[in-house]
Amino acid sequence: MARLQLRNLEKDYGSFRAVHGINLDVEDGEFMVLVGPSGCAKSTTLRMIAGLERVTGGEIRIGGELVNDKTPGDRGISMVFQNYALYPHMKVRKNLSFSMRLKRRPSAEIEQATNHVSSLLEIDPLLDRLPKQLSGGQAQRVAVGRALIKKPQVFLFDEPLSNLDAKLRASMRVRITDLHKRLKAENQQATVIYVTHDQTEAMTMGDRICVMKDGRIMQVADPVTLYSRPANTFVAGFIGSPEMNFLDGTFEGPESVRAADQTISLGADFARRLSGEPSGGVTIGIRPQHLRIAAAETPGTLKGKLNHIEFMGHEVYLYVDIGPKRIIAVVPSASYDRGALRDDWVWLSPDPKGVHLFDRQSGENISLAL
Amino acid sequence: MTDHILSQNSPAAHDIDIARSRETRRHRLNAVLRYALLTAVGLLMLYPLIWLIGASFKTNSEIFSNPGFWPENPTLDGYIKGWKTSTPYSFGTFFLNTLWIVIPKVIGTAISCTAVAYGFARFDFPGKKILFAALIATLLLPNVVTRIPQYLIFRDLGWLDSYLPLWVPSALAGDAFFVFMLVQFLRAIPRDMEEAARVDGATTWQTLIFIVVPLLMPALISVCLFQFMWTMNDFLGPLIYISSVDKYPISLALKLSIDTTEAFEWNRVLAMSVLSLAPALAVFFLAQKYFIDGISSGGIKG
């Protein structure tokens, strides 16, 4: 029932267009993550969905109903803010029940709902504390509880974990995903829109991820697709760590490309992935994990000078200079024999399955035909 | 080996001890000097007040013969006779009159200034900048300039010799200073909590009452306190608009006992001055904690 649809959604601030007519469909019960660098208008989009920001153009539909002109309270949404935004003068109990008290629900019902939510989030012992007596993680759980108690059709999360330390963030990540699954199992509508700039959060939490840049949607897909079939250089560079290596090259034929005065052979299988021949130059994208150390002077591999080595335990990061361009290769520790040292020449062979070709002009991926 | 090192170090440790005790002594001396100076200056500033209280217990003749503040023959005469006043009304009437001016004025100020400040701080409306500039301009305008036009307006409304000219401007957020103060305070409060309240389903007014006002409380208490004290001390306002003695507030009543025919009974004037100071002082001390309290913490802890 609680499908969320955005149709040609636009937002202008004066003469500046922050959101350029985006279209997005979020299915009922889906966990959708909006991710992008700061300034990509993901928060603005979320605030428009919440009704905190006026829509310049386009439509927002929740459960099929047009909500453009509805107040935030009438949209059937609830929101968790980055700074928690707990009411500082109210105890946790009152914070949780504020929305219900505004609606003048019977006190027995309020009591019951408060207890249910607090046991779900394990915040029962905190009910009689003031927000300033809570730690960051506790405050965050109370904020989630306040959103939960409304039984909204759509949950909105605005970078809720960015104020927590790394360890707590990891545990809250699991907790929120768990909660989403549990609500789904309890047959409560739990469509989630989750805004973050952290790709780890996006990749681990989202059913689908919407990557945004400069007020436009770059790609909407599930995490695996996003990683293995990025639609353009932006998505390819944004998702994955360390970042994908990009080399400017030219197209030599369907089975090989040329970059930094070297020919990289990609094999017949690769040729079939190409959707037409690119007119101009291409950008070759290879994830660090898709590079292997090859034997010296192997034809069709990339020759480079080893600049720096980082030993990470189960894998090794090799920083290799290929001409003026530095790329990173991540190889399993086992396959790295420690023979190669700084300033040695190494040969890297890319796994053709992990190589992407992008049109240099448009940045679009042209190797997704299969 | 360890012993060796320790014994080598001990002269140094001794030196450190000496230096430390010297430091402590210096600190103590500093503190004594500081407090002595502060006490002296504080006494100097408080002396008129102390003298006032002392003199209120003196007889009228002793006030002029004995320059010290300690009364030789303490008497409550000034209080008893001063309270009766030379008018048909006791000083109690004037106290009640003052409260009857002050309390509605303070309440009106608190409500109207909060609403106006909320509007300026949180909403965009056409002409906002011009209106805010006008507000600040009235802040810079000397009061004297507006006295005569205001008087004419209130005369035409038939409000003279009533408390309306004292109440109404404040109840319509006429005190630009307070509006400005609250606007500045509100600007420092993050909007998140209000947005959360709106998402929770609160209307604009509910947000104002349940969320903004509690957050604004420290500033609001300061506003009430200022308004209370300034109104208590206001002499010119009542002097211009109030003409019948039965409506006089304390500030005018004190003056009243000065120009009666029965010579200047200074001890009565002083005794009543002491009494009229009491409410303002009491309120200030009661609200001191909030007055000094800064913005409510906790809402934005990381």
C-alpha cells in the first residue's frame, strides 16, 4: 500500500536548481538508500518527501495519493534526523509519545505503544531520562522509536548514523536492518528511504540504492548490480573501495584497448559485452580487486612501476604508476610473494569480466550489453 | 640500578616540591588580594543601598545629623507612618496598583513578543526584511520622540487615566528590544526539533507552544524579568497617563510623599523606597538561575 513515487520532482532555490526532475519508485516494504556526495540534493529530496521543503515542480505520491500539499503530519511518514532532534525538555517517554498525545489517543493506548516500542528497541530503562542524559547511541534509538510509534507508511532516515562512532555505527546498521525485516515480518508497512553519504551503509543496508549527483539520479539498482554493472563513471567511482581505477584509452578493436602506450587484451567474451563501437576515446575502468600480478613481460598486461605497498592482512594494496597515472591493485596476500619491492616493475593483468569501458564524452558504460 | 636513578632524581624532586609550595603560596596571596579588592569595590557600589536601608530606620532628624548608616535609635516610625501616607490610601493600595500594571504587562509582553519573534525567526513572508528593519528602527528611536504622538493617540481613544496606555503597547509586542532579543535567541536554536514536531503532526501553534516556548524559556524568563523591573521603575509612563491618586503606582506614590505640605519626612520616603525595592529584588533572586542559564543543552548532543 505504501508505495512511494516521485515524478519529475524539482526543487529550485531562487535561480539555482537543486533537484532536476527526478523519477523514482520505491516499492512497498522496500529499503531504498539515497546516496551521493554532499551537495547532491539527497537530503533535499528526502525533506521534500517529508513535507519540510516545498516542492517546486513534479509530484510526490505516497500509497498512490498525491501528497504535495499535505502537511508533514498528514503524510503518513516519520523521520529520523541526523541530530536526533529529540525534544530536550521532555523525558524519553514523552518524546516517544508526543505524536500520539497530539492526536489525543487514549492514555492506555499510548502507554501500550510506548512500552511496545521501547522493548523493541531495548530502551525501557531510559524512559524516565531526559535526552541530555543519553549517549549518542541511546539517543539514536529513542529517535528511531519516536519514528516507529507512529506506525508510518514510510520511514525517512536522514543520515542517522553519521554522528556515531565507527563501532556503534556498525551495530546500529545491523539493528536498523533487523528492525526493517522484523516490521516486515509483523506485516507492518515499512517502506524506508534512507539518506547517507556513506557507501558502506548504502551497500549493506539497501534493498536498492539510488545514487545521486548534482540533483540528478545516476543509477538505481540493487547493491550487486551497482557494483558489478555501474551505469556510468560516477557510479563506478563512487561505489567500491578502494575506488575504481580509470585510465583514458583508445579503442583498438573489440578485443583490446590501448592505454598509456600499452595494449590491454580483453578477449572475445568482452567484445560481446560492448554495445556498439565508441566513436572517440574511452575511459577504461578496472576495480583494484580485478587486477592480478602477472609474470614479467606477459603480452596484453599493464606494465607499471610499483610505488608503494600497503599490507592489510588478508590482502595487499599495491600502488602502481602506469605512465603518469597511479592505479591501485588489491591482491590476496597469498598471491603476493613479496618479491616485488618499491620501484620494481610489475605486470598487472586485468580480469576481463571486471573491466568496464565508458564513453569518454558522456561517461556512460558501453560494456553492459550482456 | 633503580635505586641509583632514584637517588639521582631526588634533588630534582626536592626542587619541584619547593617550587610547588612557592606556587601555592603565590596563588593564595593572589586570591586574598583579589577578594579584598572585589569586596572593597563591591561595598563601595552597595554603600548607597546599605545607607538607604540604615537610614530608613532613623528618625527624620538623625538622617541629617548622623552621616553613618547605622541608626543610633532604630525606629519603625518611618515604615508605619510612611505606609499610611498622607493620602486617604495606604501604601498597600499603591503596591497593588503597581502589580496591576506590571503583571498584565509582563504577561502581554511574553506572549506577544514570543509570537512575533517566532514569526520573524522561522517564517518567510513578503516584506519580512522591511518589517524587521522597522522593528530595529523603533529600537533605535529615543522614547521621548514618540511620547507626544502616543499621548495624542491614547487621548483620542479616551484611554487617559487608565492603565490601557501602559498595557496595550506591550501586549502588541511594542517593546522591540524584547522581540529582537528573542529573535536572536531563536536563531541559535536548531530547527530540527520543530521539524520533528511537524513530522509528528503538530500544527504551527502546537509547535510554538509545546516545543519552541520550552526551548525559549531561559530567554523568556529574562524578558519577563527585565519587563518586570523596568515597569516597576517606570516613572514617566504613569506620570503622563495616570492622573487620579487612587490609580498611582509606587513610583508616583513615592514622589507624592515628597511634595506634601507636611515638610519632607525623609525617613518615610526612604522606608517606602526600601519596601518598593523588595519585589524587584525578590523576583530577581528567585529567577537568577534561569536568568543566567544559557540555552537549554541536550537537544544536540553528539
